[in-house]
Amino acid sequence: MNDLIWLIPAFPLAGFLFLVVFGRRLGEPLAGWLATAAVAGSFAASVATFIALQGETVHERAYTVTLWEWLPVGGFQVDFGFLADPLSITMCLFVTGIATLIHLYSIGYMHGDPKFSKFFLYLNLFVFSMLMLVLGDNMLITFLGWEGVGACSYFLISFWHTDDANASAGKKAFVTNRIGDFGFMVAIFFTFAALGTINYTGIVAASPSLATTTATVIAAMLFLGACGKSAQLPLYVWLPDAMAGPTPVSALIHAATMVTGGVYLLARMNPVIAEAASWVPWMIAIVGALTALFAATIAVAQNDIKKVLAYSTVSQLGFMFLAIGSGAYVAALFHMITHAFFKGLLFLGSGSVIHGMEGEQDMRRMGGLFKKMPITAVTFMVGWLAIAGFPFFAGFFSKDEILLFAFDKSPVLWGIGMVAALLTGFYMTRQVIMVFFGKPRWDRPLEEAVPELHAEREAAGIHPGHGAGPTGEIHPHESPWTMTLPLIVLGPLALLGGWLNSAFWDKGKFLEHWLEPVIEFGEHHLVAPTSEKILLGVGATLMGLIGMAAAWFVYAKNKGEAKDKIELKVLLKGWYYDSSIAAFMGGPGRKGFDAIAWFDKHIIDGAVNGVASVVKVSSDKGRTVQTGYVRNYALGLLVGAILVAFFILTKAVY
Amino acid sequence: MMLAASMGSEPYLILGAILFTMGAVGLLVRRNALVMFMCVELMLNAVNLSFVALSRELDDLGGQIAVFFVLVVAAAEVVVGLGIIVSIFRRRQGATADDLSVLKG
């Protein structure tokens, strides 16, 4: 069975190729079903591989399948091969599993879209790229998938590209990711230069011999790459904008693919990080903690249902980086999996709400939707409890574990993480109350129901379309079964996903035992007494509950009267981070770029063009030598012959 | 034979030089393609004469072999050259070489 690992990426690739050729002819909904089947096949292959790996002993659980020689260049040998080990198969399982649900969901969500089949074509390509990223047995194949998800995110974020904002959101994602890609590339170069191989098995075997400086550079560069892909400070800016795409795409990017790539890469390269100077893990932990807090504060003040979730993703990814920096690779991957469950659920739920609200995304226009959309509401609330860390829901286990390790690393980082956890509870509760409870704000025309939003939109000239619903009365309705089924499947996963690695008894740590052979090099082992662990766990849970209670107090009990004190403008605008970059790039930055452009145009191009014009002028003169008269040439020959004869005679060659 | 054998190489070489100069000057001053062609032949044969004379002087058959090569090449050249000249005659009136300067730079 393990020789058939290649089937995992082959299914979505086949689906993609088939849709390229026949997609338009298949049309709706057949193209969607085909794409869903392709990813489902990939999921089945992942499950089969998982079962086969289970049957092996712990240290035999790694298979490399080389399909062909890819780049044999002297000493640089790269094979096109896949590596199936506990880490990559874990990733495959949840990537394909959640992607299947998202595909199914999209059939309902994209109903009636003129580019229906094209959407599924991109989705399949996206999943294929992600699987290449995860399954590649060397850094170059991972990089191939890395770039692939970047390109696909560009296609999908700007899927409705006739809207200017969507098109530039896609560009933003692409360009920001490029900065991270640079880091990853440099890391590949250094790895090859230092170890002579970029195969993961080779890297693991040779990493103890790495010099500290080299390992530090590689780890730092990998971290830069991961920062871009996994949206950490300062490169997070693309992710909140990435919600410009259709909601299933947001779910795919935020939950299953793309952003998890950075976390995966760092976990995969943990032997190198273990060899690096100690400031690299510190930097990872600090950046992670700050991102978690920073994004959580922004999420508190957002009004767009998807923006709250987008900043929440940035914040949760910060938690994962905090875990990696603290040496808690298992906790990071554990949180990544539970996050995939509940964030996928939340995004799909928000899509269902938007679908039911006829395209309206502003939460100020919602409220009281619980009765209108019961399935969406109940499943969404499961996701809410999971992300907020409510006891025994998925996020409870994974977040507490991260905070446990963070406390061991540094109480300050732990403190930041605790505040972020509190804010998580707060903004998610705020969202649930604004969307599903309270008085409906959609049963009257916009002008009457939410005058401030109406005024805002009038001022900005926003008309009904993507993101803005109708101005008249809205009639919310529950979504079709293709959309609710994924919610119903993800609900229990978000509820029970935490038991994958339950901290309550040692045997319950399935994930830790499963991943052990891959991450044993960098994994930090806690030595704290059990009582301390329990205390910290209770503390972290309390923080989440306090946040939830505070939000309930502000938004439900006092009907949002005090909300202006919390939803500060600076938070709504995301600390002006985005607009500062825009202002800088538009002002002083622009002048710098203009200067560079001038230099390029006049100095660089001038040198090149100067050489060309010198040649042109001299050859213009030179061509007059060619008169076209035969006798002139004959004279030239004769003179030449005489000169040669003269030379031979005078120099007396003989 | 006795007379020829007693003679040195100088008269032959001098004659060859005179013929070569005539050919070269003719090539440069005449405009008729046919005459220029004949001048070229004259130069070739002047060189042939020198070859043969020196071959005898140095008692080396290499010179005579070279002459055969020159004769063969000259014959081939005549075929091509005359062909070109004939086709020029057909297209234009006269065969003035200076009219044919379309390859001017």
C-alpha cells in the first residue's frame, strides 16, 4: 500500500486536469461533484496509508517513494519522491478530510455562479499543491507545493476579479507571500551548501553535524518563510484581506491549507531548529505571542463576520508559533488540527450565514438568526466554544497545552498568551451574540434598521454586491443540505477533536506517541509537577471563560451600550498597520522606488543602450567600405597580397 | 632539350612575373567582365609557369602536381564563371562589371 502514496496527490491532480479540459462542458453541478470525488478519493488514500503505517513498528513508520529522478545536476541530486511518515500523513488526513467537506459545501455555496467549474478547478489544484507541500520528501518539492498554494490563493482570492478590491487583495496575498518565499529559498540554498542534500531524511541524519551559525541562518530563514505563509507579524497583512474570495476559499486557506504550511515546515525541520542558536526559538515564540495578542485585539472591533474570523486565524497561528518557539511541536500540530476543525466549521458557518443573508457580511445587520438557521447556529456555536477553550471542547486541550509550554519558556510569553486567550473568548462570544441572538436587524430596510451602517455605505458609495447585502428587507433562510452537511460533520470533530491528545491520562496522548519519531529531536519535555500543570490549565480555561462572560455582559446584558469603549477606532482599523504601510509606500517609499526606477532607466539602461549605439554608429561608417565594385575588391586583394609578400621577404621567414 | 636544359630559371620566372602583372593590371583597369575573366586566367597561368620552372630548378615534382591542381580548379572556375557571365549578358546589355554593384554596403 505504501508504494501508492502518490495516489494521494494524484487524485486532485487528475480532477484538476479533467476539469481543465471538460469542466465547462460538465457545468453545474457535475463539475463540483467530480472535484469533490477527486478530493474524497485522496482522503481515502490517506486513510489507507495511515492504516498501513499504523501496522508498522514505531521507527519503521517512514516510507520514501521515489517516482523518478528529477534534477540530476552533478552533486546536486533531487528526486521526485514522496515521504510518508506520521507527520505528513497527519497533515494529509486533515487537509484532504476538511477539503472534501469544503468542496461539498462549495457545490451549494457557488450555486449559480457563472464560473462554477473554474472555481472547482482551482480548488482541486489548491489541494494538490498543498499535498505536494506536505508529502514532498525534499525541500524542493515542498517549495513547489509552497509556490503552488501561493498561486492558487491568488487565483481564488481574486476569483471575483471584476471587483477592484478583490483583485488587489489577491495581488497583496501574492506579493506578501513572495517575501516569505525568499526566506525559504535562501534556507534551501544554505541547507544544500552545508549538508549537500535537501532530502528530509538526509537533513535529519546530518543535522547534528551542522555548525551552530549555519543552523541559525537556516532556521531564521525558514522562520521568515513560515512568517509569510502562516501570516505572522509583520507579514500577516495578506490574510485578513484574503477573505475577499468566496467563503469556501477562506475556509480552505484558513483551516486546511496554505497557512498551516509554515507550521508544517518548521515542524518538519525541527532537527535544524534544535541545532540553531537559542535566540531563534526565542524569536519564534515572541513573534508568535505578539501576533496572537495583536490580532486578537483587532478581532475585537471588526464588524465584518469574516474579518473577525480572519484576524482570529492570525491570532491562533500566533499560538502555534508560540508553541513551536517553546519547543512544543506536538502542541503546535495538535492546535493546528483542532484549529482546522473549528476554524473550518466557523468559516463554513459564516458562509452559510452570508448565503442566508443574501450576501450581507456586516454583523451589525444580523442578529436573532438562531431561529432562522438552527443547524448553522448550533454548529457555529460548537465552533465558538471550541475556539474559546470551553472545557472539553477541542480548543480547550490544545490551547492549554500550548500555554503550559509557554509558561515553561517564559512567564511573560505565557501572560501574553493568556490575554490573547481571554480576547479570543471575548471576540468570539461577541460575534455569536451579534449574529445569532438579540433583536433582528434585517427585518426592515437598512436605512431604518442600522442607520450608521447605511450612512457609512452611502458615504463610501458601496452598493449591494459581494460583502454588502440588499438595502431592503432580508429574508434569512437555512442553507441547502450540501452546505449544512459539512457543518454537521465538522461539529462533532470540533467538539471531540481534543481527545486526540488528551492531557488527562498518559495513554490518551495519541498524537504525541504517533508523532514522536518525527519531532523527537526538537521536542521539549516538561518536567513541571502535575499540580502546576493542573493549576495552569485551570487558569487558561478561566481566562477563556472570563472573556466569554465579559462579552456576554457587554453585548447581551447591556445590549452593547458600552461597546464604543471597547471597539476603538484604532482596533477597527487594525492599529493602522495596513494604512501605515500604504501611506509609507505611497509617500517616502514611492520616492525611493522612483529613484531606483530613474537609476535603472538612465544608468543601467543607458550603459546597455550606449554600447548598442556605439556599435551602430561605427558600423554605419564601416559599411561604406563595401562599394559593391568587383574591381575594388580585386585591388584590395592585390594590395593585401603585396603586403604579405613584402612581410615575408623582409622578415625572411625562410 | 639541351637548349632548354642549359637555360637557367630566370627567363621563365621573369616571363611569369610579366604575365602576372599584365593580368593583375588588366583585372584592375578593364570593366568588361569577360576581359577581366581572361586576365584572371592569365594570372593563373603565370603562376603555373613559375611553378613548373621552380619545380625543375629544385628537382621537386611537388610544383608540377600543384600545376595540375591549379588547372583542374581553373577549369571548374571557368565553368561557373562563364555561366555567370552568360546569364549577366542575357539580362543586361553589355557586361560592365561596375554596373553590378547591388551588394554595396
